[in-house]
Amino acid sequence: MTLHDTEWFKSSYSTGGNDNCVEVRLTTTDAGIRDSKNPQGEALRVPRTRWTDFLSSLS
């Protein structure tokens, strides 16, 4: 599964319009992270396990 096979989503904590948001797209192996202001730009791609570790460290 590639990043192109799944949908981008924003946090439920995002408010307002489409600006100033981070969007995430998950596959079985990776997480893609991009700026919603530049959806055609490059996305940061990290192993999904690292993304999960990052999110866990925030709580």
C-alpha cells in the first residue's frame, strides 16, 4: 500500500479553514505528514512505528 492509496486527514483538534494544519496519511508501514497549505508539495514520510512512538510521547 502506498501513500497514494489512502486518504489524508487532519486532527479533530484542527479548527477554522484549511490553513495552518498538518495532514497525515497512514499506510500499513508508513506515515506521510504534509502542510495543508501546500498539498502538492513534498510529504515527510516516516515508518508508522516511529509516528506512533512520536504521538505516544505527546501524551
